[in-house]
Amino acid sequence: MSIFGRQDDGRERLADELAGLKAEIKALRTERDKTAQLTRLGHDVETLKLEKAQLVEENLAADKQRFAGEMTFQRKHLQGEVDRIESILGKILDRLPTIEVELTGPAKTRKASRGELD
């Protein structure tokens, strides 16, 4: 029997309790760190979603602007083509001779002769 028998049992019990408390503190700190990390990740995800939405809006605005510019260009180009074709048509019509015909009686048909069919 040891002189310090009872004290050793008390010290051992306290040491075990202290070890358990240290493990619990470590577990709580780990949980706190994970919670803080999840909070940061959640914040980062929200920030990325907002940035993505902003980029989508900027891209749509840029697309609308490019489309409007392209439509303006196409209209101008097509109007130029219409003007060019109208000019050519006007020149062709100016070169055609003017023929005046006066009919004095009813129109008659005639049969084609053999030479005209070949």
C-alpha cells in the first residue's frame, strides 16, 4: 500500500478529466474553425453569384450595342444597294426608245407560216 495512494487516484482522475476537457476544447475549436470557413465560403459564393450576374448584364448590354451597330451598318449598306439598283434601272429606262402606237381597228391574229415555226 502506498502512502500517496488516495492522492494518486485523485490525480489520475483529474488528469483524465483534464485530458477529456482538452479533447473537448480541441473539438470545439475545430468545429468553430469549420463554421467560420463555411461562413467565408458562403460569403464567397454570394460574391461570385453577384459578379456573375453583373457580368451577364454587362455582356447583354454589350450585345445589344453591337446588334444596334450591326443593324445600322446593314441598313446603310442595303440602302446603298437599293440606290445603286434604282440608278441602274433609271439609266436603262432612259435608254429604251419611246414607242407610240395608235390602233385604228380591232386587233387581229394571224397564223404563223411554216418558215416562222422552224
